[in-house]
Amino acid sequence: MTTSAMSRRTFLQTAALATGAMAAGAGRTLAEDSSWPIGCFNRPWMQKFGSKTQPLDTPQPANWGFDVALKGIKQAGYKTVGLLTPMPDELFIGSNVTDEYLTNLKKRIAASGLAANMGAMHVKPELPLADAIADARRQLDHAKFLDLEWVLTFGVDKKEYYEKYYKMMADAADYAHEAKIKLVMKPHGGSSGDAEEIQRCLKEVNRPNFKIWYDAGNIIYYGGKDPVEQLKPIAEHVTGFCAKDCSGKKKDVMIQFGDGKVDFTAVFKVLKQAGFNGPTFVECAGGKTFAEVTASAQFNRVFLEKIFASI
């Protein structure tokens, strides 16, 4: 399957799996006793970037809103949510959010029965350096208010901003360390597109509180490269994993694990050898309706748990 829509057979299998887990209150997961805990990002239920919240019956790609994402994550058997994909009406730790919004966000997460421990930082390298640094610090302040353990950055796309980004991250890493927040970067093209660029970034930032959350799917999506080979030179710096499959360069990522080109078993064997101890966050899932997306997110969690148990 190379499209975001699941086949009838695959959906029935995942829906049955999800229904059984939901009926049992999601039960104990295989990963609960593992040092590699599995959480889930909000992205599968909030796919359409830049969109206002849409009705629940709108087929994906859509933005059904964060409260729907919390419901889906809970039903899919996760205990931890990552605040990855912002929207105009849901900016998470964005620099312009109000204290009122953050207070309400914290209450909503608590009421869902989930815990949030990660938020995504969206840097503004087009600003003068001092302003860009101040903007990043505000986002870290918001992450601290939400009691987040991790803040994730994506690198920058334009080479003209690389040097400024390194300086911003050096400051952000130190500032985050003071707040007891771990700053990490995921592969996302540009300055974080492959192992060579990631190594350069690590060298230039040169801070112990700046590590990598690997994304094997993005290594394929942005560069068409082998995520196992790209991981080997940087595995010792990986402290987390953003889990998505990918069907090819610039191709679909909203699919179930195992339907794309990522060899998850091989990737996690490299990480295990390097001493990796998690966490892993599921970023993407197939399906077009709430039930399908939630079932696929459930499937992807169990898929990972089985791999973790096998290696």
C-alpha cells in the first residue's frame, strides 16, 4: 500500500485490533516494561498544515483539532502525547501564545488522561540573531510551563541561515539546560537532511544538551537515502526516535508501518547497539476517517512493540 488510504483488508485487521484494545481499556502494552517507551504525536489527527479546526466528519487530510487528537491517542493505547504539529488555532509552545492559552492547554492534556513530555520549536532565522534567540527562548519558557522534558527543532532549509541556526541552537541548548529541558533535532532536510549535515550541525552547535531524535522516514522522504546507513555515523547521539514509514523520496508518509521502505528492525538494532534507551514517538498513520486513523495509530504502536520485544 503506497497511499494514505488503507486497503479494506488492512483496515479491518487494524480496526479489529484497535477495538479489542479499546474494549480492554487499552490494557498493558508490550512496551510498558521496556526502556523504549512509545508515545504518539498529534499529527495523525491534525494533518492539514495551516488549517483551522474542521468538522470531525471531514475526511483526511484534515485538522480535526487537538482535543480529537487527544481522544484518538488515548483510544489507540498510548499514555504520552507529543506536541508536534501546530495549527493557527493551536500553537502549542509557539512564541506568541498567551498565558491563558498555556494554562488551558495544560488542563486539557491533564483531563485527557495523557501526559505531554515533548513540544516542537519553530525557529525564525529570518529575524536578526538577537531577536531569533529571544523568540526561541520564549518557546522554551512555554515548554517549561507545560513541564515538557524535550523540545524538538527541525533545522533550517536555506543555507544562508545555517550559521545563524547553529548560533541559535547553541544559545537554546544552554538556556534549555538551565530549565532542565533536553533540546533535540530531527532530520528534516536542509541543515538536518542527512548524516553529513547532522554531524556538521552537532559540531558547530557543540553543546552536550543538543542531541538527535532520528527520523528514518525523513531520511528517505527528503534525500532518498538508506536510513540504516545514515544512522550508523550518528547513532551515539540519538536520544529519541520520530517513527514514520515512507514509500519513497517525496512520497507518502501517512501510511502504516511496514507498508513503506523503512526497515524498522534494522534501524532499531543499530540504535540498540549504540545504547539507545528511547523514547519513540509515532508521527504518522494511515486512514481518512477518525476510526481508520486511530486504528492505524494503534497498529503502528503494536508494530513497534513487537520489534522491540524481538531484538
